[in-house]
Amino acid sequence: MSGASDPRYACRLAEELAPDVLERFLRYVRIDTQAELDATTYPSSQGQLDLSRLLADELRTLGLADVELTEHGYVLATLPGTVAGARTVALFAHVDTAPDAPGADVRPHVHERWDGAPITLPGDPAQVLDSAALPELADCVGHDLVTSDGTTLLGADDKAGVAEIMAAVAHLVADDGPRAPARIVFTVDEEVGAGTAHLDLEHVAADVGYTLDGSGRGELEVETFSAYAVKVTIRGVVVHPGSAKGRMVSAVRLAADLVASLPRDRLAPEVTEGREGFVHPTRIAGQVAEAAVWFLVRDHDEARLQEHLATLTALVDELREQEPRARVDVRVERQYTNMRHVLDRHPEVVDAAVEAIRRVGLEPRFELIRGGTDGARLSERGLPTPNLFTGGRLYHSVREWASVQDMAAAAATVVELLRLWGVRTG
Ligand SMILES: [Zn+2]
């Protein structure tokens, strides 16, 4: 029923797109685009601009007329539609890779028609991909798999998404069947939480959006956490330790007390999953005079998020009571909001994604994101933007891998989405 001559592909279109997706992917992952934490520039690293420039050139070569590389490193372009009155669909992927594992000198390896035996990554024999421990891998026996050599991340997050959008656009420019106009948007610094910081949505000028930044085959993500970042600053009283009795107030001890007062058997990332939220101390720094603790507060549900925040602030109040001579300040910053609230008001956006995934021969799987995504921020700013699968897995690690067949299915999903929005007018 798939219509593909090679049954490993979800459909004929995926089979057709696969060589182009793979060729682009192998090229893009070799460019070091690793984002940097605490950088003072935007984008945070120059390598991101190298890939952005390349993509802008490739889009021009494909014949797209209004290709732009903005001063912040975003690439924007329009694939014209063929149907009057169709809504404009924005397609997003990010060019940067995560700072969590080495990202320079990526040497991709293609394991063709993988036979199911454990894969020892050639650059580091300690890195083994074993399907006994990885159910999603077991599901890809026979596929062509792409890994790094085990010393770096692969960068499927999110160069799989970039390659899939590019391959879909390359396919559609040569096709005059009905389709909606698309705005192609490649962003930078997503992995350091700033992917859309300088993105002008009026300039994107789309009605609906999709990020290609998910993972396993058929995955469709419509829910993220809602999120606060909290910084607690504690100021103590410094006295020479030799004569400190009854007078010193150590901010170091109070910071440690605060962290120790958090529950450990619940409300921590180490012991939660699914829809359970958490209060997560991510960083602690300081001296006797002043110390600070940084927290992430997360939940999918707004009311429970507020409860978690109240739990933390109550612990801070107890600390103040325990040591009134210390000065304790709390800074709370709202980071992002579960995009489900916005998507629920625009069911047609998710419906189209479901339909497109089915058209390529897959069954959509709704997954919860235990984190954020650019789509959450875009949705909040008025552009409803769910997240689609890309076929990459084990993101942010040296064992990251991707299936060529699943990447091709993701590219085919993009093509089908634009076709679908081309027939849904109004
Ligand atoms: Zn990503």
C-alpha cells in the first residue's frame, strides 16, 4: 500500500526524496554550528553563520526569489504557492547544535541496511548502540542508519529538520500541483534558548507554523512544559573566621540548606516522568558573603506550575525565618508556556499535521515534550506551531543517530502538509 518499490520506505514520495535528504544531511552535519552558552554575540558562534550562508545560497540556486540572511543569522525565503487564497505555512528548523557534547569535526557514518547487531562507533569503542536497550533502534532493523564516529554529536538535532525542509522545497519547486505558499525559516541558537529572540513574526508573515525538530517516526508534539527560571540570591555577613562566633552568617551554608530542603523523592527531574513537573536546582555558586542558586520550575499544567513555584518560595521564606540576618532575594522569570493552550484554539493546525503524517503512510504518535521548543514561543506570540518528527534520536549525545528512511518520511510529510494547506482555503 505504501507504493514504494523499497518496502523500507513509508511511501513512494519518501523513497524519492531520500537520496537528496541524505546528501544534504551529510553535508550540513560537517559544518560546526555548535551554540555557545553565555556568549556575548548573536548568534553565539560563527559556524552557525557558515551554515546559514550555505542554505541561503542553496535556496537561491533552487530559484527562490526573496532569500534573505538577516543580521542575526536567520535565513528566510518564500516558496510561492500555486493556489489563490491558501494560507501561508511557515516551516522552521534550527541550524545550531547543542553544547552538551563535542560538536566540531563531525564525521558521519552511514550504516547501510543495518542488520540489527550492536553498532560500535568507530571513533570510541566504548560507545555502542544496542537495540536491546533502545526500542526505537530495534524498530529500524534494515534501515540505513547515520551516526557520528562516537566522539561528537551527530547534529540530527536539528540538521535532519533542515535537510528535510530543503529536500521538500527542492521537490516542490519542480511541481506545479496545488500547494500553499511556504515561508522557510532557519533559526540560530535554539539550543541555548534564544532561537526566536530576534525573529520578527510580522516579517515571517505566516498564518500557521511547523517546527521540524522532533524525533522518532510519526511523532507529533503539541505540548511543552510551562516554565519559570528562578534565581535565589543570599547575602550573608562576613567576619574573620577566627572571631566569627555568633556573628558570621555564611551564604554558602544557607545556599546548601536551601538545596537540601527540596524534596528528593518527588518534584525532581531524577524521579519524575510524563506529566510530572519539577523544581530543579541547576547551578549553585558563591562565597560566604554572597551565594546564588538557580532553579528551573516546570510543569505541563499551569496550576501545578504555580504550586511548584509556591513550594520553592515557601522554602525560601523558611530560610529567611531560620536566619533573619541574611538577605535573601528571589528573581522569577517566566520562560515559556505550554503551547497546547494556543493549539487548542487552532485545531486545524494539528489536524493538518495528523493528516499529512497519515498520507505518507505513518500513524501519528502524540508525544509530550518535557522541555520547551521554539514552537512554544512562536505559539505564544500568535503563530500556532506544533513540532514534527525528523527521524533523529538520542539528541545531545555522542550516540545520536538517525534513520534515512525516517528522515525521508519527515521530508515527505512536509511536502504533503503544503499540499494539504493548498486545498484548505479560508
Ligand atoms: Zn532541536
